Amino acid sequence: MLATKIVAGRRGMQRFLAIAPPLYNGVSAWVRPLDAQLRARLDKNHEPFWQHAEGQLIIAKQRGKDAARLLVMHDRLRQEQTGEKAATFGLFEAPPDAETARALFDEAAVWAKARGLDSLIGPLFLSVHEEVGLLVDGFELPPRVMMPYNREYYDRLLLQAGFAPLREFYAYEWDIQRQGIPETKPLRQDVVVRRFDRSNRADEVRRFLQVYNESFSGNWGFVPMTEAEAAASVGDFLRYADPALPLLAEVKGEPAGFILTLPDFNEAIATCGGKLWPFGILRILWGRRNIRNLRVVTLAVRRSFRPLGLAHHLIRQLWETAKTEGYLLAEFGYIDSRNRVMRSIVEGIGAQKTKTYRLYRKPL
């Protein structure tokens, strides 16, 4: 007996979060996300994304028990920017049963059609600024911080539910201690590469937003980040990042580019079982001292400044700092498979492609 149910509220959230762990029994690479963090991101009164979007949690039941889940969303800002009348989905978890997965997506399609939408695209959580795609290669490696992980059979479930591949993204691993950086021409005297100023957050948010939105404008599926989203994003980075690592490039005092890097906190939360209390927070604080790997979340340079070679200089300064601080590996991701320039940059410093993520689309 198979049924789907739309859930909401505290109890519905608990049921939704409880579905994933049993599906990963025996999967050593999986790192369970913190329940508190997921709740916060799904809280429409807390997360800035929901100021321009709406969403619904869906559960599929097998023989009376919760078995699978899905978040379906409609981002009004995305529709305005791309012209696509598409719903997006994320947080998909399901057993290896095509009927169960199809029931989830059928329920999501009903929700999307009721809003005049004509397709489903995903997985995304919550947007292109967050976790993007389904892991289809690299299952033996644990996910870095803010990167997704899923069972290998999920690709098959989506194809059986009528989805087709839409886009692919790569992650590259870089050996900080063993790899060198090719020499580049010296920076002009009017170029400064500096750390983010934690004492002047409002101004740093403005600079970040200017660089980010201009750098990625025109890229596939890109939706400009709002001021509220930028404030939350920069705030999180300054709260959790190693102060020496996030770097901003300026030309004659004007923001030109940045590289944002985080310690891989998944190393610290891997043994927390998704819980902060009673002992999870202690494990995170203790584990944080021993994190030796990084994730390069974003490298962005405004188009007018790209001839200056700022991307290479940002990577070089990151390398010099990270090597001195004793970090071992860094993962670059996501990189669009069609972005030849960015792929050339990371491959040119010796980084190796280790993971592939895939987006899918289904017409309704």
C-alpha cells in the first residue's frame, strides 16, 4: 500500500528528517546533516530564500510507514530572471523502489501545476547558491561541507520517474601540500588582495554582493542573490571560516573579486548523528581543532577585471596561506562542466576531478 502526504509543522518536520538515516545504514561515506541546520533553512521566518519563494514537504508512505521524502519549491525570483515556469525540488530521499519515487514526484507535479508551472528541475537546495545536483560519481568519498551526498541508485529512480539529465557539475580535489602554483605576472600596484574585514560587515556584504551578482550574471540558471541572502551568507562565512582564508581583491579600492573557503566541518559533525545535543556540540568544538581539509565554495571575478589575472592570484594567496596553516586538501566545487575557463584554471594547478553532480528536468 503506497500513499503520499503533505506535511507541515513541528511534527511534520520531525517525520521528514527521520526518513533519511535508515536509508544510509552501512554507508560509511555519508555525513548526516545537522537537524537544527535543516530546520533553520526550512523555516520561512528565518531563511531569506523564502522571502521570494514558497515550498512544501512531501512524504511517501509504504505499508503505513514513512519511506521517502521530497521538498518542492517555486522560486518567484528564479522565474522572473530565467523566464522558466519551473518548480524545483530538493532533499530527495527514497528506497530503491521506482513506484515510491514516482509517487513523490507525481505529488510534486500536482503542487507545481496548481501554480501554473510546467516542469520540475532539481535537485537543488534551496537554490543555485546552495547544494546543486545529484551525486552520480565519487560515492566512495565523503561530502565536503555544504555538498550533497546520496545513494547510487537515485539516478536510476529519477530516470524511471521521467526525468532527463539537464546539466553536470564537477568537484576537483587539490593537494595543497604537494601541488605548486604556476607563476603568474605580478599584480598591478593598484591591486590589493586582503582578508575580509569582520569589523565592517555591512560594507563587506555590499562588496560581496556586487562581485557575486556581476560575476555570475548570465550563467545558466543564475538568480541574483538578494541583500538579505548576501547578509546571511557573509555572516555565516565570517562566523565559521578560518579568518585567514576568505580573500577579497580590490582595484583602486573597488571590489573586483573574491575567493571564499571553508574548513570542512563535515569532518567534525560526522559522528554527531545529526544532533547538537547533548554531546554533538562538544564533538564539533573538539573536531574543529583538527580539521585539515577545505572546501573552496566560490571563486568570483567581475568581468571587467578578469584580464588582470585576479583568479590566479586569489588562488595563489589561498594556497600560500592554507599551506602555512597546515591544511592538506581543498575541494573546488561546483564547477559547471561547460565552464572551460574555470576548469582550465583548477586543472592548471594540478587539481583532479573526483565527483560529478547532475541536474535533471521533467516536463509536466
